[in-house]
Amino acid sequence: MKVKLFFYIVLIAFYVGAADSTLIAASTYDIDIVRDKAVLNDQDRSIIDNFLARAIGDFLTTKDFTSIAKLRTIIVNRQKSNQSEQNQYASQYSQSARKYISEAFEQARILRPPERQTRVIVNLLILIDSLQDLNLAELAVSKLADENMAIRYWAVHAVTNTDILRQLNSGNAANQKLARDITEQLKKIVDSSSPEILNLIAQFATALNIQQAEELLLQIADLRIQRYADWSVKYERLDITILKLLSDKINAPSRTSIGSTDSGKPAAARRFGQLYSYVIERFIKGRNLNLEQRQQLMSIMAEIEEKCIGVLMNDRNQNGIRTAIAGKDMNALEAERKRLLGEVLPDKLGFDYGTDSNGSKRTAPVTLPAQTL
């Protein structure tokens, strides 16, 4: 199944496309004067507050959504003072932005028709994402579980973007608590999220320096493994990302893990081996796969062998999977799957595939059940 990235592209184009409209109610004259000040007084703070009240209010009142792109640019460009050591300005800007974005979320709930409500909420989330302020990112947490995948996508994007991630990893105690809170909320939506959203969450989980994030990556891998096992997986190409992230974790320097009984490199290696095995078996056993699905599976098999298997084995000449694909030799492909994932990698990396119903350790990945449909 082709994942409709076009859906999100249309949303972005519709909401953020440049426009020539002059319908920008928020005057920038006064706030631009305030931006040049080295010290702020109460009147200056009031100007910042009034500017954001008007500007964010426009998200709710205008029906010309293309003009909101211009408005977002105006808001983002005035986030920082022109004085490099001026912290009062940024603090007031963040405080006022949080107040009025929060109010706008509440007011958006009563907008009609529902499509207009969605457009406003998405635009507010894109604004939060663009401002990259941890104080504002907290507002997006409440939208992470939204049933509308466009809203959920931008909520996840707003709390996982690169600059927010940097702040969460700063070591600050409050930021670490927020990182844990965000991660716990993300765990709750893994099973019901689209592949695009899972992609964002997986990359965030790998880069975030807390134990809960490691568990989050394993949870995503387990979900994908289960989707292969019951033949319900969609957009197989996502698993290039998942497998690469698992491989990176296996290769990463060891780190003390607290609070989990199934973390660390062996757990990542187990998921890597099982997921990759299912990818290969899906290609071999899939009777009803369309051309696009088969091409995606071939891409995964080839790229993971080249970029991950060779590295994990410390053997740059490893190419058995690609050779079998090129020769369209399913028997050779199956033999290489068994050799690599049932013998070589477990021995090299020191992991197993859990236990079977008798309590014995599995030394090879679970075999993919036959396709029932």
C-alpha cells in the first residue's frame, strides 16, 4: 500500500503556501521598536503581549488561510530581540505566545465546519513547531493522541523536531521530566499512528538520552514485527529507517540503562534480526504482493545488507542477499536468511530470539506464518 504522503503535502501547501494577501492585522511597528531596546519596561511588555494577542487571534478570525503563512513568518521573525543579551524580550514573548496559543486551541474547538477547526489547529501546531520553544512545545502534547492524523502528525513534529530534542537533552532536570512525559505520551499512540508519524517517533526515540526512549524504539520495532507476522503491514519502506536505527543502537557505545528488564544491545539485536527476517520472508512467501510492495522489500533487503549487516559483521564484502535478489533465486535468499540471522549474527553479537513455548532459547528468528489471504 502506498502511504499517502501527498495528504500531508497538500495540507502543508494549503496552509503554508506563500500569498500576496495584506490581511495581516498585527502591526509590527511598535514591537520592532521594542526589539531594539536593551531594557524593557511594563509598557514594552504590554506591546509584546498585545502584538501576540492580535497576531494569534488572526488564526481564528481569517478565512484566508494562505495569508496565515505570512503571519506565521512575522511571528517567528520577531521571536528574538535584536539585542544579543536581551533575555527579557524572549521571556515575555514566550510567555505571551503560550497564553494566546493555549486560548486559541480552546476557541478552535467550537469552530465550524470541522474542516475549519482542523485547519486552525494544524496551523497553530505548525507555528509551535516553527518557534521551537520548549515552553510552547508542551502545548502540543495535548494533541498527540488526536484521532485526526494531520493534527497528530504536526503535534508529534512539534515535540520531536531537532531543536526541541536538543533542549530536552540539555541535562536540565525540568527538561528531562518533560522528555519523560513526552515519551510516555508517544508510547500510548504508537499502535494507532500512521507510518509517517512512526518515522518521526522512531528517530526521536533514538536521539533522546533517556531510558524510556530506548523502550519506545523497541515498542515501535515490536509493532512492525507484529504487523509482518499477521500480514497487515503497510508501507514496508518505513522499515529501512527502523532497521537502521536498531543497527545504530547495536553499534552505539554502551550506556547504563535503568528501569527496564529488556533493554540494551541484545534487545535491539533481537528486534533487528526478527524484523529483517520477516522482511525477507515476506518477499519470498507473499503471493499477493503488488509490484510496489515487492520493490520496497527489495530496497530494504539490499540497503540493510549493505549499510547494516556488513557493518555489524565487520565484513564489507557481505552481499549474499543482493546476489540472490539479482539472480531471482528464492532458495539462495532463504538459505542466506537462515545463515545470517540464525547463525552468524546471533553468534557475532551475542543474542538470542527469546524463548519458545517449552522455555528453550530460540537460536533462530520465528518463521513467518503462511499468508492466509
